[in-house]
Amino acid sequence: MSEKVLSLRNITKTYPGVTALDDMSIDFHAGEVHALLGENGAGKSTMIKIIAGAIQPDAGTVEFQNGGPLTAVSPQLAKDHGVEVIYQEFNLVGCLSVAENICFGDRHGRFVDYKHMRQVAQKTFDAFDVDIDPKDPVYSLPSSKQQIVEIAKAISRKARILIMDEPSAPLSVVEVEKMFEIVRHLRAEGVAIIYISHRMEELFEIADKVTVMRDGKYVTTLDTAKTNRKELVNHMVGRELTETFPKREPHTGKVALKVEHLCGADNYDVSFEVREGEILGLAGLIGAGRTEVARLIYGADKLDSGTVSLDGKQLSVRSPRQAIAAGIGMIPEDRKRHGALLGRSVRVNTTLAALPQLSRFGVVNRKRDKETTEHYVDALRIKTPGLEQAVGNLSGGNQQKVVIARTLAAKSKVLIFDEPTRGIDVGAKQEIYKLISDLAESGKAVILISSEMEELIGLSDRILVLHEGSVTGELQREDFTQNAILELASGISEPERAA
């Protein structure tokens, strides 16, 4: 067995009314990818914050290689022991260049050496065949490349213990494979990698060991090669889960939404329609234009040409407010930035888009406001201590349900789900899947955007595939295969595939 570089012993951390970690003990070794798996609220984030010195445990010890047991770790001490963390939420300064972000906090002499910073960044990118200009401002990069910058930042600091929290969330299939190459290289160099992901297939691809946590407690550690998905899921939830995707016979009605020659700033040209009771999947690699098309329909981005019609009536939507009023709702890709108001209550978030219906002469009817919130909290099974609980204190799955509740409270006829289960655990995913299926069953027209192939295939009635802003093909349920979708997403048109 390789050398032990980090040990946690009997770690306990409590918050008012919640035990985040309960007598947790675990070891990590050099040259090993050790995955942490558990539902939201299992304690994974709390553990990595304790290792990084961001928070202190109430009891227990942390022991680094060549050091004694510590009851508390500061951020600087963690860095001195080679701990680097790539958090799920980017820790980059948008107005600074890529090179400045990678070298942020590292001092070389009395003055800032921009040339040295660019050289450090370029050397890191060259080592892993990554095409990013160190001089580019970070805000100009897509989220996928920002994630690569985060990884490069950790690598440049000679990490000995690298913690990766949902690192693949913003990445395409090709970019995930590139990231895996980097991880394998680091493992070969003896870096201990703590890998957190809800994507089970990734763990079998890259992890050597998997530790399962539940309700803040250690459950088990397994060799990845000697376990399987079902065993891991059962350990995670403490029970056997039923089938992942609910069975549903589509009963489609009339055309609800019709999009013709949609074009925005990036010269997209997209046409399609979605019917009542139908789930239309939008597939494509990162940069294909799926989210951009959704934002054009929702009025979040300016429409240069093309038409959007709802129930046969052409709309003139120039803002999300107008889209909501017309009956189009969107659950965005980044719920924390564009979906939920994390500092506000469940009630405020739920009824925000429905206030015009709940108001008279500009005064909100508090009784109806509360009743509406209670209805959706109950209908969507949102787990919250109360209606006034801040949404930021809820788990990822329940935050997502609140965003969905807000869209439903506004009486939307068309629902656009953009990466609806990103960063959500297996149990919560199944609840979201059932919810989406039930919405279609009730007659809602649903557009589903997802980078998870299994999700698209399992939920969609029909899949439209985009490549560089154009539709390359349409697949009916009986034709769904990963190969067919990937070929179309790579720009191989249906006639070319048939040839």
C-alpha cells in the first residue's frame, strides 16, 4: 500500500440542529484517487472544508504526513502541507487574467512579475496540452475553460493533496477525458487526490477507492474494481432504490411551443416545436448552443431574428419577465447564480414570479402568498424546517425544487430545464426525474437540456441534437443510442450517418 499522507480521526462537527460530521475517520494515500460518495447532506463538503482549514471540527484530529495529530487546521497550515482545493463554485477573479489567477497569492520579489506569471501558466498548460491564452481575462472564458484554470492553479502550486469537488460539472465529454488524463498524470506523480462527484460512471473510470458517507457518518470504503453501481447506491441511501427513470407512456397534444429560425448574437439558426405532454431533449457538446437557444426563447438574451410562438400565437419576448407572463418558465443551469435567491426565504423564492397574480393594487395578499408556498412545498416534497428558511441553507436537491416551484407558481405552460440535476445526489435526482415526468404527464410541454446522456435518453420522448448552433438531427425514442447522439453532436448529419 502507498504511503499515508492524511488521516482524519473521530471528526465531529455540529451546527444548530444538525450534525454535519459524526465521529468520522478516514485515511488518504499518496498516488491514489479516493472518491467520496454520498447524498447531499452526507458531510462531504464539511469534511473537505475541515481538511482545507476553512472550518474547525468540534472534536477529533487531523494528521498530515510527517506531523502529529492536530485539533485545528488553518488555511495556511493546510497549504503548507500541500492541500489544494478545487471547489464546486469557482474561486477565480473574473477581471484578472488567467495567469494572474493561477499565480494569485504567490509572491516572487517585491514587485509583480507578469512575465513570470505568464510563463508559469503556459508551462502548466503545455504539460497537459491545454489551449488557453494566459493573457485572457477569466471572465471571457466559458465555464469549462474556467474549470481547467482552477485545476491548473492547483497543479502550479505543487499540490500533494488535491481535493476536487464536482470538477466535471461544467465540462463536455471530451474535456472530462482531458481532465482524467491530468488526474492520472498527477496520481502517477504521487499526488493524493480526493474526488467528489455524483456522476457514478466517473468514479468507476478514475477512482481507486470509494468511501460512502451517509448523514455525516462513515459507511464503508470499497475498491472501485470490486464493487458496482447498485451496491454503492444502496450504501448511499441506506435502502434499495427503484428504477432510475419513471415509466411513462407519452400522450402528446397540440403544439405548445414553436420556434422558427431562431438567431441571436452567435448566428444560430434553430427551428423546432414541442407539444403538450412531451419531453423534448436538447443534446449537444459544450458550445453547441443548447443553453443559448433556451435563453433566446426565455428572453434572457436578445433575439436578432426568428419567431417564437406559444399556442399558435407569435410572441414578442424581450425579457424573462415577459416570458414568464406569456407562460414560459426556465430552470437555469446555475441555480445559485441565476435561479435561487439564496439569502431569501423559501416563501419569497417560491412566489416571486407569481406576485402579479397574488397582488391587488400593488399589495401582496399574504394569506394567498403563504398558501401558494405551502401548496408547492407539499406537492414537490421540499424538505425545509419552515417557509421562512433561507434557501441557501437547503440541500442542492431542495434548492432545485424551490426554483421549479417558482416556475410552477407562475403557471408556466412550457418548462425549460437546463441541467436540472447538476450537483444533485442520486436520491434527489430520482425525485427530480419523477417531477419532470409528472409535469409532462399533466400536459406541460418540457424542454430538457442535459450533458448526462443517460438522463436525456431516460426521460426524453424525442431528442433534437445541435452542433455549432444548428440542428444536425432528430431522434425518436426507438432510435435513442449514445453513439447516434454523439455522432450528430459531433457534426455528422443524419444523411451522412445513413450513408
